[in-house]
Amino acid sequence: MDADPGSVLSITPFRALSPKSPRLSAALLPADILLPIFHIAVFQHDLLHRGTVPVILSHVCKTWRDLAINTPTLWTTIVSRRPGIPPSLQAPEAHGHKRKTDPLDAFPLIKIFLSRSRDCPLNIYLDLSWCNSNEAIPEVPQVGDTPFAILDIIAPRLGSVKEFEARSLSHATTSITRDKPTPHSILRSISLCRVHTEWSRWSVTNLTSLTIDYLAYNTRPSLDDLRHILMAISHTLEYLRLYGVIPEVIRGSEPTLPATISSMVTLPKVRELGIGYTHPIEALAFLHAFHFPSLTSLAFEDVYRRLQHDKISYHEAIMALRINIDHGQRENDASFLLHAMVNQLPIPLNKIKFLKLSSVCLCSWQPCKIGMTSNQQPPVSPWAKFTNHWFLLSMPSLVTLVLDFPDAIILDCLNTGFPRCSYRGEGESRLTESFSFPVEQLSELHIQNVNLETLASFLRCRTLMAARTGPWKVPVWDRLELPIKWRDMKTDFQGNLETITRQCWGTTPPTYDSFGKMNGKQSSLENLL
């Protein structure tokens, strides 16, 4: 506060209240207030941080410690991202001998959480992968060679495990399917990444969620094993994700006849399905074997192309997949897969509300170039000409479409209309002609990891279409999300894109959040994005 001229400003030093003040003493809060705070602190964090919050809460003061230790629900999430192995164990000793240690010493918190959680259902997350390729994996008995021997510690409590998630860089083998019968009645969710198990001896039932990712071909379950596993949980399973897990299909042996429901395993409650394939034939063989009558969410990922796009995952997952990586052309055109889904497979495309295509190649040909003669145009795949359109047109209930690393052709597909003709009557001349665009009813379009020039071409095309008069109405979406980082773009491209967006949005340009994502809601057909 400013003092008047000539006056003396009195300044009194601020004295912090004593920690013993009742107003600041957390120890005086009653347990019925502290416990909800503790639970919010633990369970509002993401999974990877839930393993540290209870420890922090138990070290604030004696009152908090007594309350936290005697609240078993705070200790039900066991998280171990990597063993806490002392540096001395990572290098040979002076005489060339490695110090031996019990693997339990590398996971001291697991014993604490198991003890303090008592008989409460457990959520287990084990991530034993080493992402740094220059760092040697510690050679600790039963940790380096068999990372999931740690389950021997948890074995007495397997009957209390509700969720189990495991990740490994090497081909670890879980003991979730051991010879000794173990009750799994409470277990509802399993997530395995680069973790091999004896699939033919799978004994887990009552799962509502199953995720298996990234296995080498020689460790993948056979199609019969998948039938056995999924039949055992068919009455409860609601979420299924298989990325890089479906067995390899020999070319020429893939199913070609329309699938019949009587020959398929029906999973009546599965609403969310994610399939990641190395070649689309794998996904086709899987979809010929299983029926999903209640499906509302569908995701496809070309694992091969995705790993090439994502450098971090590329290095980590390729070591587990052990697939031959050639940098030449690959025939990964998934158009025949979409054709089979529309014409041969009993998939309820009319019920799909969410669709994600990640690194999916929907044609092996390039779009026609302006100025090129017909003889100069690249060859067109027999499937790709109309399959992409019919696939999207077959989903009238689609609300959200996510395109991750999309090819230009799928974006062009969204801008391409199919003619619809109306007639006065039989034998009479055509009355009107209109166009039907794929996913006209779409509410949200998310375009992720797209080439900026491809994105600019997509936006420019929609601008030109709206500016022209004709028998079409360009679809209007409620939300378009584009992950653009302005600081990473060239000045000339940024100005070009800003001009395009202003043309699309009229006088009011779209807004962007801190991640560069475009947000907004259109109110008329002139607002195209």
C-alpha cells in the first residue's frame, strides 16, 4: 500500500504461524476427513504414480502414518516400473564374480504393499523393460532371465488379484498359468506386453478386459489357443485388444469364403475391439473365427508401419517382435480387409460409434495427379477404388473417427462424395442428383501425427468444395482436433494454413489449446472444419 508524502510507513515483519498451531496441524484432522483425502490422493493419480503416494502419505507424521498403514485399500495397487537394483549389482566385482542377491531385494515395496493391503483385491502393474539400449540389463538371478518370477512372491495372493498388467523387453514368461491350481475368481483385467505364457494351459476366467501386445511369431498363441482363451471368458469379456499377437497366416491359406456365425466363437458382451496386425491377412483370419454382435468401438493398427513411424516404440518393440525389417515396399494394403468386413463378415458396422485407424494403409496406389494423362496414372488396386468409401458409408452411427498417421487417400476419401440419383418414375428421366459423403453424421474427427502438407491439402480441398455451388452439402463436424505445434512449423506454411483456416471459419479463426489442438463448433455449412 502506498504511503502519503511525508508520512512514515510502518512495516511489520511477517511471522509465520508455528507448526504446532491447531489451524495448521494436519494431525488434528479427524480420520473421517483424512481418509477421503487419502483415497483421492492415491486413486486420482495415474497408475504409475499410485505406488508412491501411499508411501509419501505414511511419512508425513505419526498420525498420518498410523492411519495410512491401517487402511489396506490404499495399498492395493502394486506398481513396479523397473527393479531398484543397486549400481554395485550391475557391474562385476573385483575378482570377476557377480554379487548374488535375492530378487526380493530388488522389489522391496512389493512385500510392503502385499502386507499392508491384507485381503483387499489387488491391481498389479509390472514394467521390467529397459528402454535405454546402451544400458545393460542387470544380471540378477530370476530377474534378468525370468523377470516374472516375481509372481512367486505374489502367488499366495493370486486369488485376490483384480487387475494384472505386465510389460517386458525380453520374452518373459508369466506364471499366471502354472501347474498348481490357483483361484482367479476376482481377476477381472489382464494386460500383457511382450510377455509370453503357455497359452494352451490358460486357466483364467471371468475377465472383463484382456490386452496382449507385441509377441514374436514363435511365441504367439495359435488360432486354436485364442479360441480356447476367449471361449473361457466369452460370458464376461467386454474389452479385447490384440496388437501383434495374432498368429502368422501363410499367403494363399487365408479365408476367402464369407464367414458363418455357426462356425465362429461368439463374444456377446465385447463392445471394444482393437486389432494390431503385421499384415492385414492376420486380422482377416481372426475376424473369420470370432463374432462380436455387440461391438460399438473398433480400432485397427498396422503394427509394422506404426513401429516405423514411432521411433521410440520402433526400437523397443522390434526387439520383441523379431520380424524382418526391410525398408522396401510392403504390400500392406488393407482395402481387401475392409471389403471383407463389408461383404463377408457378420460385423455390426451399423452399430460402430468409435473408429480408430492407426498407420493403416487403405490403398497401395497414389491418388490421381492433376495434369497427368491416364497412361501416366499409377495402377489402381482392384479393392481400393470404392472399398474405403463403402466401409465408411456402412457406419451410419459413427460419432468419433480417429486417424493416426493417416495416408492422404483416407483424408481424400472424406472429401469425396458418391452420387445419389432420384427419378420421377420408371422409365422417366432423371430428376435430381445429389452426393453422399462418408461419415456425414460424424461429430468428432481427430487427426493425429499427420504430414503437414497433407493436412493443408485436405483443408484446402474442403475450402474449395464449399466455395463451389453444386448438388452437394459438405458435412459439418462439431469438433476437429489437429495436433499442430506452431513453433515447429515453417513460417510460409504457417501463414498458408492460417489463411486456409480463416477461409474455412469465416472471420473468426479457430482457437488452439496449449498442445496446438484446434477446437470449435460449427454453426453453418460454410464453416467447414
